[in-house]
Amino acid sequence: PCSLVPQVLKSCTEFIEKHGIVDGIYRLSGIASNIQKLRHEFDSEQIPDLTKDIYIQDIHCVGSLCKLYFRELPNPLLTYQLYEKFS
């Protein structure tokens, strides 16, 4: 079955809800190499193991990957057409 929520977002947010309730989870950036490693794992596997020490120790890389996903969308989540209504 096709989900409306991309797997990368589903996995990351579930992991953050379970392990990442820390100050600044989405404000602070993770280590760039960890973010790229995690991104590569999502690109090459179905669902990577987020409980690996590398991700548990750098929990911010999981939040950073979510932000990166939204930044790279072809159209913003809050679309250009709706921008005036939001502002």
C-alpha cells in the first residue's frame, strides 16, 4: 500500500518521538557526514537502522535529514500560490 507520508519522514519522526525529545532537536544541526551517511542509507535501503550508535549519539542528524528533505522538495510544503494567505 502506498503511504502519503514518505518513508524517510515517517522513520525519522517516529525515531525522534521515541529517542529524540531533547532541546533543539530541529534547531541544532547534526554532523554533516552523519546526515549524508543517513541520507545514503535511505536512498539505498528500504528502512535503515536508526538505533545504530552513530545516530543515537548524533540524534540531531535525524532531525537535520527531515529538514533537508523539506528543503529539497521541488515545490515548498507551503506552496507559492498560498504564500500571500500565510503572510
